[in-house]
Amino acid sequence: MQNGTRLAAVDLGSNSYRLEIGHLDHGQIHRTEYLKETVRQGSGLDDDRNLTPAAMQRGWDCLARFGERLAGFKKHHVRAVATQTLREARNRAEFLIEAERILGFPIDVVSGREEARLIYQGVAHSLPQSAERRLVVDIGGRSTELILGQGFEAQVMESYRVGSVAWSMRYFPDAQFTPSAFRMAEIAAKAVLDEALNAYRPSSWDVAYGASGTIGAVADVLGMAGGAAASVTREGLDWLLDRLLKARRADNLRIEGLKDDRRAVIGGGLAVLRAVFDLLEIDEMRAAEGALRQGALYDLLDREHIQTDVRATTVQRLTRKFGVDTVHANRVSRIACGLFRQMRPGMTESQAGRLENKLAWAAQLHEIGAQISHSDYHKHGAYILGNSDAPGFSLSELERLGQLVLGHRGKLAKLVIDFNDVTFVQQLLALRLAVVLCHARRDPDLKDLVVACNLNSPRRVSVSLRDGWSEAWPQSAHLLREEANAWQRTPWSLQILQS
């Protein structure tokens, strides 16, 4: 990306939606615009974990306003990230279809650990570089992320289902503050966070940082009350608890520095923060400027280069963990990308890079399930990807990767995929053809082999072979004919043409 490029990140949080726009300047992103709206989508999950119509509408209305500010942005210059509420919502697909249409850009629902990684990146880029070992805490509306890291590297990441909105609804349902309610809220938070004791013990970090909503709000209040700027202490938390108990109700709170949109969830947020301080033996926590949205912005930069794209590192880690034959996987990857490029001759280099990366990753992982069992290994591979911690990948990206791995062999008619998604089907076809051509686990003879899509109908694909190819490679020719038969049961067609 060139200096001056405008980038944007949208954070669909459980309590608030945020839009951050910045411009790139020699590797740093400088904010030019920031919008925040209190949507409280996290309080809009019903007993069946479905978003209510009102909660969905609040989100759509906010995204419509954000979408106006994003008009003119290129697709790969915007990253929209959704967190715990949409991870939980059973009807998230219904919400996301309309949300993406309104916003004008894809929305990535990320796993808890991926959210934690992005939070750490946002915090790390807001701090001076040093060798200090950092503990980063982010208390959101429905989840709390804990991260240990050094420099720009997040080393230990976890997400816990405890947050300011969820705890306020559960333990302060009538917005009443009582000693017994706080006691129960803190005990319950500690019960969820107990397992963090071993990984995040005080000896494993030097400085504690707090990111985003709850911690930022508490730091603001304590600073206005005479405490150190951008700092939260145990004494400060005791003072704030005393103020809430004296107010008795959220409506009665009159504390300088506490914004109106934070009043309804301050009880739950404070209870969780006190639990974190007690469990991890924190005396002081510094409020950091960076958060999830800044991490998403810098992740856009990393994705521009395969060397810095954490997804590529994740794929390499998975291939090592599951004993993949990397020589063969790279062979299939190379062939698949070449065939895919033949099907899309009009692609720019930038488009080709983004689309071929995802195909290459699927090819490198297509045998990942073989360590479990050679029988149906494509199904095992898809299951592994659907249930793995995969830094850098959103849930939708993992699902798409898993579909490619699942579909690289076997019957196409049984796949639950959208055959109208031309790009995905072309990727799948390229992968299946590559697997067929590399079936002997050696480099195939591709001289004069041409894959082409019909100009008037991209669903009609042909593979042209030079004269004598089928006789020279009868097993490969047989498998290609079988592949053509497999596509007859789909809306697509594959023809094998011999000169």
C-alpha cells in the first residue's frame, strides 16, 4: 500500500459499534476519523440465543450510517470484525446478509482467540517498542480477552465468556447496586476466569494494560477523581465500588467522567474488572489507546504480504502439526493456482494474489485429515479446520477453507455449497483437477494442457489436452473423465477435449 492510503476498520462489539478511519504513513496508521455508537446488541439475545428483531435493526441502522462514511473505499482497504454476540447468535446469518449489504463490505465473525490476537496488535502498535512482557486485558460486552505478549507478538491468547453487558443483565437486572449483587457477580466472574491463573500468573508479565470499553471508562473516571492519568489501581476500584453502592441505582450515578452510554453496564464491568485484579494479583493497570479496531487496521497491512500474513504462518503450523507431506501439498498448490489463473485470465495481480492465496492454503491443507484416517480423510480435514484455533482467520474464512478441503474429492452433489459463487467453484474445480493430475504424487505433464471457461457462461469449463496425452497418461486421463462425470450432477459442466 502507498503512503496516504486510507484504511478503515469497523468493530461490531456487543455494547458499541465503532468505525475508525486512518491513513497510512510509512508503516504507521494515523487516525483521521472515529465514530462510536452504543448499539447494545449483546442485550438483544433472547433465551434461545437469537438476536431479536429490535437488536438486529439497531445494528443495521448503525451500519447504514457507517456505510455512508465508507463510500468509495476499496474492498481490501476495509476490515469489519464482529465479536462475541455474533459468535453466539444462532440467527447471525440472517443478520449478516443484510448487514453486509447495508455496510457494503464483508463482515468477519472472528473466534475469541483471534479477537484476542487483534486486540494485542492494536495495543502493541499504540505503545513504544520495548522488551517488556505485557499482559493485555479487554473487558467487552459479552467476553473478556486476556493476552500475554512481547513486542508485536501475542504469545498466549484466550477469550472468556464474561463481560460488562452479560454480567449487568445477570446480576444487576434492575440496575440496582447492592453489596450482595457485587459479591455474587465477582464470584461468578472468578469461576469463569479461574482457569487463567496458571497461564497468566504474575511472574509471566511485567506490565498490565487494559484496552477498550470498561477499562477505558474506569480509567477516565478515576483520572477525573484525582488519580493518575490513564491508570486503574486497586484503591481506585474500591473507591468506585463505594460510589456505586452509595448511588444504589444506575440512574442515580453522578460521577464526573462517566459517560451516559456506560452507566447501564458499569456495574457488570466493574465486577469483572475487580475479579481480574484479584485473580491475577494486579496492583495497577495502564489504559492503552489501541484496541481491536486498530489491530484490524494493521492486520490489513499484514495481509498485503504473504511474508507477514499470519494466516500463512497458521497454515504452516497446521501442516507440521498434522504431518502433512509438504512436498506433495506444495505441488498440488502450485498446479491448482496455475489452473485457477487460466480460468480467470482477466485478473489483476492484486486480485490474483488474494484469491490464489486462499486456494493455495486449501491445497496445502487438503491432506490434513490423513493422520486421523486415510478413509474419508477429506471429511476429517474439514472437521479439523472447523474446530481449530487458527490465528488470522475469521470463522467465515475457516468455513470456506474447510469446504474446499471437504470438496477436493468425492461426490459434488453432497456438498452444501453455493454453485452460484463462481469464484469459489472455480477454486474448487482447480483444486480437484490438481489433485487428479498429481495423483501419482509426482509432477504431472502439463505441456499444452489448457483449462478455459466459456466466455458467455463461466459455468462451462473445458480441459484441452494435446494429441497423444491420454495414451501417454491413461490413468490420469481416466480420472479426468471421472471428474467430468462428477460435474454432470451440478449446475456446472466440465468437458475433456483431446486434440
